[in-house]
Amino acid sequence: MPRVTPQDTAALAALDAAALLAPADPDRALAADGPVGWLAAQVDADRARGSFGRWARSTVVDEHTGAPVLDPAVLGWLQDRAGMAREFPGTDAGLAHVYGYLLSTADTPWGRKRDRWTTPALALALGLDARHLLPWHRPDGRTLLERVSAVVVPLLRDPGTAPGGPVLVRDDPVPGTADALRTVVVRAQGVGGGALVYGSVGPDGVRPVTVFPVTASPRWLREVGALPPIPRYNVLTG
């Protein structure tokens, strides 16, 4: 079983509490010297290193529920911290899907948005150590956004680099452009589930949108392969 430390349990409890308080008082809930100060520290580091702006754009309005998964005040706090203009519901996909989802309290048919970062399923499906994507865990000093980008960008650029090869790749053209929205599903050897990576690829490079764990069963793969070629996973195009 993946190792869960008492520190991880305490960190998750603090994150849950902060996510509940943040819509009413984000400055207090997310203070740099507070229980989840690691979040502000990582956003600050990503801002200083120019990590933002390398992902695509996304909306925080969920395509399945039709409701925002992140409170405007919380997104605004993140945008301020990242040095971005305040806007809602569109924003940088890295900011939303990595840091924003940590603070989402919305229920979805697949659980909470933050579960991909606070449970081991995604990391294991990507062939990583079970704790590698825990947001408060910085094994090599890199931020969560940097660790995620280091995995998903190469998979989008060249799906053949996936260990054992990808189990699904599809490119859906973006009308009026030379870009495509690429879906790559991978599954590490010996792992039951898989990971879906989604992003824009084209002449100007690769811009990730999201990554999350999936069942990757034969039936599920057939269904995903047969989906209509339309933008998905809350990406904004145009």
C-alpha cells in the first residue's frame, strides 16, 4: 500500500479547512504564514520563475454540472498571487487545474477536484512515486505545477515517450487554426487505472489543459475514442 504519513493526514485536514474558509476570507485562509502556507509559497515561486502562462486557458465552470467549481474570491486571490489580471470564469489552466482545484469544494460525479492531487491514483498511473504529486510534498524543491508540467508536456509532445506506450491517442482539430486538442491516456505497468492528459498541440508548441486519473478499461477506452471531436475538460479555445 502507498505510504501515508501523519504529516500527510494533517496537511490534508488543513487543506480541507482552508478550502471551506477561503470563499469568505481568502487572505486569512490562505495566509503565507498559516497552515497551508505551502500553497502561497509555491504560487509565489511559480510567478518568480515564469511558470504561469505556459498552459492553455480554461473555465472554472464545469462542463458536466454547469456550475463553477471555484469561488470567484478564491480564484481572484490566486490570480493576484500569480500576478495575473482578475477574471472569471476564464483563467490560466495551470492555475485553475493545479492550484485552484486544491481549493474547490464542489461535488462532481467523480468526487472532489483536488482528489487527483491528494490521493496516489494519478501519480501511480503516471509511473511516479505515490507521494510525488502531493501538493504539500516537494521532494526536489519543485512546485506542484512544475512537477505536473514536467510529466504532461512530454506526453503531449510525443505520446510515444510513455513507458510501455500510450493506450490511447486522439487529436481533435481546432477549427480555423493549425492546432489540435490532444488526448493521451497512459497506464503504468502493474497499475489498474490510467491517466488522461489533455492539451493543445500545434506549431507554437504544447499547452496542457488538464490531467486526471481514469479507469482506462477496454470499454471506457472505446467510448473515449468514439467521442465527438469537440473541446472538452473545460478548455477555452479562440
